[in-house]
Amino acid sequence: MKKILIAALILSCSAAFAQTTTTVTMKQMKGSDVIKMMPKITDSKIYDRQGNIVDSIKAHDMVRSFDYTLGMGKPEGQTEYKRMIFKVDHNTEGRFDADVKMRLRPQSPKLWEGVTLDLTPLANHADLSKLEGKAVVLLIRTRQYAEMYPRINEVIADNINSNKFEVFAITNLDYAAAKAAQKDAPILNAHHIVDAKDITDFYNVGNQTVVVITNTKHQITYAITAEAAMTPRIMNGLLKAL
């Protein structure tokens, strides 16, 4: 829950404090420090803005649609912070997305949006002829754990029946470490490639988690490093549009 609330701050790791009408000072803050600043909530129920209780299963489905998000706030007529569900403002969301994508763009120009993805390093691990006419999703895991994969798994499962894309879960971890990572944070419905330093070196991803999505012509439509909160939502929209 807290991860959803402070995603923007964790991603940019900064908060702005206005001092005058013309001067803004930027203060660097750790995500863990921001979490400590959040009010404590003991009520496990979920509320809408009007203070009505929302069934937890219904709330989950609403959030899964990406038209709503969970957060915290004070419902109308209440004085304490509660877990709340909010309608997403997609226009504001889009402006924020553009900024985050620039901040978290992969280092290598090979993985920038608009570029045709070079699939050469996958040739030793997959039959590239089977990717013709299909979109490609690369989930490059170069550290052991990632919290975004459960949501990504949902998105892939919701769209996999279209048979219009293939997912590759790639890691430079050795087999034992990759197996442990898969146990703790599984990536489902994907072709798994382990000990793939040849691929991570080719794309120059360094020690970063990277997500790349292409269209059916293998032109990159989304590419980002780190665990950006917007990734599952944008992935869902791109896969549905294929």
C-alpha cells in the first residue's frame, strides 16, 4: 500500500519545498524516510471519497483495471486517515509518465523508445523466426528481487491469449541464484534465460532491472530501468493495443 502511495517520490527520490514564489529548494530523501513520514492506519477497510466502504474484491478489480488506485486519505466527514480508492486522472498521469520515462531511460541507445530492438543476442537462446509479426517483452532481472513482478504477471496473464507477443525473462544470475529469485519473485508466462551475461552486456544494462516492450515490428514502444510504478499500467495498454 505504501509503495503505491509514494511511488512518485521513491522513483525520483526527491521532494520539493517552496521557499518563495520564485525559488524552490530540492531536498534528497530516501524512500524509507518517506515511508516513515506516512500516517499509521489501523483500519483495514477500504473507503471511497464519500466514506462508503468498498468491498476488497471489488477494489482489487477496480485497481486491476488501472482506472483506479489505492492510497490513503480522509474520507468526507472523517478525521482519521483511511485506506482509500481513487479515480485516476489519466491526463495528469500521462504528464508524469513522460517525465519518469526520461529520468529512467536505459543507458544504452539500443533500448531507447522508437528504436528497432536488435534481437541478435537472443539468437543463441531462441528461434527468432518465431518472433516475426509478434511483439517482444524483455524483463531483464539483474538483481535478485523485484516487487513489480506480481502486477506484471497479472497484466501478461490478462493478455496472453491474444498470442501477439512473447515474453523473455532474462537474468545474468547463475542457475542457482536465478532459481532462488524465481522462487521469491516468480515471473510467469515467459521464456526464461539464465546466466545470460552475453545479453545483458550487449544491451549494456549494468546492474539494473530493465523492462522493454516492442510493437509487432519490434520497434521499442516502452523502455525503462528500475521498478517504475507505471510499468504494469503502460504494459497493459500496449499489449491490449496490439
